[in-house]
Amino acid sequence: MDRISEAERQYIRDGIKLKVRNDGRGNTDIRDIWLQMGTLNQANGSCTIYDPDTQVKIHIGIKVIVALYF
């Protein structure tokens, strides 16, 4: 695990005091996200999460296989 330098710690502390993040948002600002369920046909359960600010799209799927052995 990477360690945070003292300069980075101070940068974070100063941002908290000034109530601003390094991306310009305030401490209480949140990003809008988009969530859709059932987006992957091959999965038993799935969803897609999308952040329009960063244009990051995350697909999550679960495939369940039940095998009975006698």
C-alpha cells in the first residue's frame, strides 16, 4: 500500500479547511450518477453505473451456476 506524503496530507487538510476539493467541487457537492439494472443479457443479475462528469461506465454482472451432486 502506498503511503501518503506529508505534503499530500497538508494539501488535503487545507482543502478541508477551505471547503474545496482539488477538482473544484465543495465538500458537500456530489456528482450525479446514472444507474440502470438488468443491462447484461448473459448474467443472472446486472447493472451499469455511469458518471457523466468523467464519462466512466462500470458494468457489474453476476452469473450463478447451481450444481447438485448425488
